[in-house]
Amino acid sequence: MSNSSDISMIAGIPTLNVGDFLNGDAEARNRFIAQLGAAYEGIGFAAIHGHGIPDDLIARLYDQSKAFFGLPVETKQRYMRPETNNQRGYVAFGTEHAKDSAAADLKEFWQVGQPTPPADGNPDEFPPNSDCTELPEFGPTAKQAFEALESLGLVMLRAIALHLELPEGYFDAWVPGGSSILRAIHYPPITHEPESSVRSGQHEDINLITLLVGASASGLEVLRHDGAWIPVTALPEHIVVNVGDMLQRLTNHQLKSTTHRVVNPPREQWSSPRFSMPFFCHPRPEMRLDALPHLVPAGEEPKEAPITAGEYLHQRLLEIGLAKG
């Protein structure tokens, strides 16, 4: 195992051991909180290890995702769920595009939402998940991964809350049972000259934080604040965690939702597909994203207008082509 400074250089982003926060003494916890806060006020990304999510769970989820995307197109299309704003089931190749871009992303994906919706939740905001009858283990495995990643996301948000001088449990009322999404993505082999040089156009994530569980190939790039694109290649045991727009709004831009993209591979690697597994950690729809008062300097107005998480999510889904007006 490389030391932390080597890992940080390889990953291109700060690398931290979340075990220091979960199991460390006060000094280790405070160091993790400070380093995480610095990462999110700077590049907006960090890679974490020591998270406790079993390797075999992630491997099974990747294997079953690959099996699903290998099914005939007609079979996959039976699982399209446009009535959910494409928040459940299969989303076909060319459906999603980056905000303010007309070029469709070169990907297809499968969406898994909250398996245990809040009892008082609006059914329209928490539709049931799809079950793939051809792959009976896909659903249970995705549910297990969703719950593990939701729990880890809450751990990260507790550390973020402390960095922001909020109560550690500030997000505890909002994230469990929230509108989070586990997305299995397939970027197929490139068979002809693409219209765009990217498999996923440059964008910022919508949610509070995103947890990216590995990827089968390189391609993720992050836009540094000096305008340079830097590749992010985390080690297999790492999870990349980045700030989303909801958290940026809530913190009055103290924490940065950084632009990122997935670029096409060199031509000699066009025949290789790419798989990725992000978990988009969302709060419940009624959570307000108004800037926290103590993060708005005296005499200034918040950088963003007041809005709820549900309103903001719908607005953004319209912008990227997943929802219809």
C-alpha cells in the first residue's frame, strides 16, 4: 500500500482515511474534518478509504450491471420509466445531456431510488424501483449497495456538518429516506467518430454529495480553479466523494461543486466499454437549500435564491433532459 502522499498524487485529489473519523481519537477526527473541509473548499473532491463497504458487494453489483447492459436493446427498453422523470429503471443511450449542451452523453444507465421511502413521503417523488426479471439478483444487490452508500454518505455529511460549525447530526433528519439515486452507467464502445470528445459532458452534480465507487477505466477529469483539467484515477479500494450543487447552495458557495467530465479514451481504446457506479446523495424533497445564515457575510445577500431540494431537483432534471415540462 502506498503512503497517503503517494496516493494523493496518483488520485489527483486529496486522499483521506474515513476510519479516522469513525474510529479515531479526538485528534484523528479533528484532523479528518479539517482536511476534508480544506478539500471541499478547494478542489471540491476527495478520495476516501477505510469506509468498510465490502469489495465483494461492489464486484457483484458491477458484474450484474454488465450483465444487464449486455441484454438485447428490446429487453432493456421494457424497463424504461419516463413517467418517473427517468429516475427509475433503464435510461437509454443518448437521453441525458449536460446542462446547456445539445450533445447527448455517450452512455446508458440504470437508476435505483430509495428502497425505504419515508412513510409521509409523496408517492410521486418516491416511485417503486424496477425489478429486472432476467437478472433476479440485480435488485437485491443494488438495494444492499444503496443502503451501504447512503449510510456512508451520512457519515461524510456528519464530518462536513462539524466543519461548517453545525451540529454533527444536522443532516440526519434529511438524508435517511431521501431522494438519493444509485446509478449504474455503461459507456459503450465507440464505433464511429463521435460528435463530442466526451462520454459525459462537463457538468456539476445536482445533489448534496456524490460517492463514486470505482470505474472500470480511466476518463474522469476535474476542472481545477486555475482552468486546468486534471485526471482522477482513484485506487480500487477508494471511493471518490465530491460536493454537489445542493451543498454548494446551502453553504453559500463555501464548499465547491466542481465541474467534471468523462472524456473519450484514445482511439486505440475505443473498442473498450467503460462502467461506472455513482451514488447521488439527495435529501428529502422538503429540505430547504437556503444559504445557512452564518455563512452569509454581514451586509451581503446569499449567492443563490431560496429553494427546496425537491424544487431544485425538478428544475435540474428538466435542464438535462430527464424530465419533461
